[in-house]
Amino acid sequence: METRPYIPWDMVGGFMKDTFMAVGVPEGDAMICADVLMESDRRGIESHGCNRFKPIYIDRINDGIQNPVTKIDTLKETATTAVLDANDGMGMVASHKAMEMAIEKAKKYGMAMITVRNSTHYGIAGYWSSMATNENMIGITGTNARPSIAPTFGVENMLGTNPLTVGFPTDEDFPFMLDCATSITQRGKIEYYARSGMDTPAGMVIGQDGKPMTDSNKILKDLTAGTAALAPLGGIGEELAGYKGYGYATVVEVLSAALQAGNFLKSLNGLEAGKKVPYHLGHFFIVIDTEAFMGADTFKKITGDILRDLRASKKAPGEDRIYTAGEKEYLVWLERKDKGVPVGEAVQKEFITMRDQYSLDYKFPFE
């Protein structure tokens, strides 16, 4: 049962927008950024919502490693492709433009792909795929990130958590949305564990000695120092097929760097001679128009039938329900849409600190 206090959606959205504006983000861009963060909390993906507002965005702007004003340059463009340079601006703003371009091109030509370089954290990947599913299109996206994952049989963090995200429109009330990292967990989840005073489950993180680590605070420090690494999807070693997660993470790394001539692997660690520097991340966005094949209605009906058959299949003993990707997030939204965002003590303190620092006129329900 949820015991944390809730903040109404309009209040938390307005507060994040005003705080973004206070550090120099233009109003329209601030609205995009706030909405991406709220969408994460709407779906119950708390590792990427309010929990990350201050440390990943506000602090990085204040540290001078992320530009609040996003200057987007088009480096190359064809009828179905484009390469954008975000110039270390707001990754969510650059991604919004990239998806708008991809959708527009796909409506004309059936498919499109846009890549971005010199960007920053772009929030939950599913937000961008949802922009496509809202238009009855397939949306595929991925991004590289600061090194966190060790290759199978390795202990050095080389690859980012590198999500490979796919969204399909359906004839149901919610799309199919596979939005997950190619690591067994992501750094944001460990940040959440640390802020909640919880240990990280064994098997998710490997130390230099090749053994699992569980101390969440130590893991975060060691990840930054390069002396701990996340296991790829599947886990440590080959027995549970960790090499598959390692392979998919590499696919995302290549698509986030090679097509746009961007940075990769260790060059994304955000540090240079011990000093913080911009991350220079890369993203890719692929949009496929279902109308260009057998039509949107046909696609959505067959996709819905597949998902319904999966959910109706025989359940394991003791299990009440089978879910399909995106369903649990939709159920979280139904539960939260009239209540707002639940926030823990750490986020409450951060909100009060930022409100006072920027002289914003807000009185939160938890005060």
C-alpha cells in the first residue's frame, strides 16, 4: 500500500517547468522536459521521473556540463533520414524534434530514421516510441549512455545501459511498449535503491573481483570510479545468457554512435582529468508507418489479438495474471491519474531546496 504523499500532476508539472526556466531553459522546452519526466512517473518508472529531476538535469545545468538552451543543427538530411547535432543541449528537446521529423518523413515515405549526436539524457525511451504509436506508427528508439555494463566475462564498465525500445499501436486502450535497458538493471534503479536505503539484489552488479555487489551507495561510487559494473541483461557470465544482453547493448551503442559519427564507450563517462564534462550522448529514432503496409487498422487488430492470446495462455501455479509489455504501466496510470505523483522524503527535500533556491511560489501537500 502506498504511504508516500502525492503531489497533483498540475502542481508537479508546473513546478518542474518553472524550475527548468529558472536555470535558463526556454518555456516551450521546459514544458517538454517536464512532461517527459512526468510521463515516467505516470507509468510508474520512478527511476526516471521526479527522482532524477534535480541530480540528472538541474545539477548538470548548474555544473555547466549541459546547456539549458538547445541549439539543434541538421548535419545531413535526405527524404527519409537526418543527422542532428544537439550541441550538449537538453536531450529531451533534441529528441522531440527528432521524433517529429521522423514521424513527418514516415507519413510521406513509409519509414524514416533520425540520429542525434552530442546530446544529453533523453528521459524514458518509451516517451519517444509513444509519439509514434499515438500516430498509429511503430516507434523504435535507443540511446547510449555513460559506461555501466561490463562485457560478458569482463569486469570493466564499458557500455551504457543502452535501452532498445519498441512501441506498437494496438486496438486496445494502451500500446505495446517494450521499454527496458539492455543491462539487468539500470543506474537509475540503483540510485532509487540508494535513496530508499535499500540494498541492490545480488547478481545485478559485478565488482573488480568478479563477485556480486549489493551495497547501493558503494555501487554508485564504484560505477563512477570504474571499479564496478552492471551485468548485462541475463546476468553475470554465460549460464543465464548474459551474452545476449551484452550483444543487444552493443547494437544500441553502434546505432547511437556510428551513423552520426558520435562518441562511444569510455568517451561518454562525463569526466576528463577528473573534471566533469558534457556527456555527448547519441540517440536514434526509427518510425514505421503501418498504413504503408496492410493498413493501421489491420496492424492494430492483429497486434491486439497476439497480445490477448498471450495474456489468455495457461498461467503458472499460483499466478493470477499474465501481462504484456506496457500493460502494467497503463494500470499504474489508471491508479495515479487522479492522485498525482507519490514522492519520498529525498525528493521532498530536493523540491523544497529548489523552490527556496529559485524563489518559486509553491506550497507542497507534504509540508
